[in-house]
Amino acid sequence: MARLLPVLTSLLLATSPLAAQGQETGSPPPQADEHAGMDHGSMDHSQMDMSGMDLSAPGMKGMDHSAHAMPASTVSDEPGNAPPPPVPVDFPAQRFFAPYRMAASRAAMVKEMTFKTFALQVDQLEFRTGKGGDGFGWEGQAWYGGDIDRIVLASEGEGTFGERAERIELGAYWRHALDPWFNLQLGMRQDFRPDPQRTYALVGIEGLAPYWFELQGQLLVSNKGDIHARGKAGYTQRITQSLVVEPEAEVDFAFQDVPALNVGAGFERLELGARLRYERNRSLAPYVGVNWERKLGGTAELARRAGEGVSGVSAVFGVRAML
């Protein structure tokens, strides 16, 4: 009998209305108030985190929350007008090393960054074919120096196979960097063709203009006193990692008539070309293209009187090399 009493008591509690209500609502049966004996007056509620509490809930209405209000921010979004800090003029390493040792170290570093090197660049070495016959053309330069000053030896020319070259030019000049984009040219140019030969003093500027246009302008004064000018413009457009198209233009201008060279005053020659280059190996890149040349103004009139053509177009096949 004594063993059955606990079992009967459990069955009565399980079937009571309060227990069934707790099972239906999912809440535990009522229990004794465990906090009835706690003293809430001694608790400090000022440190409570109320950021996640819903103050609009019915149970929170009527409560004074002013004691828990956050202080107003003193940080302003308006930019200030305080002067910038002074630019440092000292070297932090001098706090640990003697100034003379740091000066010697900086001088050695600058010396290591200064370089002198030699380079050879052949921009055009090509075979030309057209109605006027098969010919050739070249343009390139070699230089020695650093990133600020260089000595440059440049040459260009053209001609027809089986005949004397129409144009042979050799220039030597000092190139000085004016800024990261443009260089000054000072030197001379010797024209071996056409006859008679001429020697020119040369001053020019070359560089990279906005939108990556390569520009060059030269002013030349010959040993006979005649003055000429030349301008070049080119643009390199990469189609793929290996294919590059390069259109370019060149124009010559004479400030006076030079009958000995069959040159009239004004614009004397215009040359336009476009070349598609395959740069799988940039040290030696083959290309194909088209080249158009025309004599202008008084120079064209002198050529007509001599029975020469004033314009011609040709297909070109060549290589570009860098050493």
C-alpha cells in the first residue's frame, strides 16, 4: 500500500485542470514566487541596458525613463577651419643616429637611384609597295643617359629600290626632361638627301599629351639661313594583349622658298600612316599597314614642273625592334 501512494499522487497531479492547461499552452505549471523575498530597493537600475527594450509596451507605460536618457552628442559634422599641422622637416631616424651619418646614407641612396644606360629602338624598318614602285623606309633612334638627360642619335629616311634615296636624315641632340611628360631637344640635324646637303640647328619638344597622344615638334635653321618646322603626332591603341594599331601623322613646313631643294614656302609635305603590329615579343614585333604621302603648296607645284608625282599610297610590311 505504501508503494502505491506515490504512484497515485503522480496520476492525480497529471490529470488535474491546472496541469492540463499548462500542457496545452506550453507553459510550466505555476510555481512559487522565487523572488518574493528579494529586496529590489537595493538594486542599481541605472546600469541596465535598455537599448533592446520596447518602451511603448503596456508594461512600460507610465515609467520615468528620463534617468536613463543618453547625453547629447557634442561631435559636429561641420568641417573645421583649424590650420593644418606643419610639414615635418626632420628625419625620424635622426633621433637615433647622428645627422652626419644620416646625410651620408641619403646621399648613397640617391646615387644608387641614378642610372646610365644605352638603348636602340627601331620604330620602323619596312618594305613599301605601290603604283610608284617598290621602296623602303626607316625611322629609329639610339640614346645613352638616364631619366633626366640623354644623348640621342636619330635617323629616318625613305627611297625607291634602284634609285637614290629621296630622303636621308641624321640628327644628334641633347634631350632634357622638363617634367614627367615632356622633353626638350637641343642639337643639330644633317640631311644627306636631297641634294644639296644641309646642316640644321635643331630645337624641339616631345612628349606625351593628354589622352596618350605622342607629340613632337621641331624648329630647324639651316646653315644657308632657311627655316623649317616639323610636327609629328601618333597614338598607340592596344586591341588585344598582342595586337596594337598605331596611326600617325607628320607634316613639314617651310618659312620661305628654297629653290635649291625644290621646296616652296608654306606646308611642303604631309604623311599619314597606320600600322597593325603583332607584339607577342616586344623586342621584335612585325607589322603591316598603309602609308600615304603628298607634297603640298608650292612644293607640289615645283614637283609638277619637274615631272614628278605629288602623292602616293603604298602598303607596308616591316618590323619594330628594341634592344
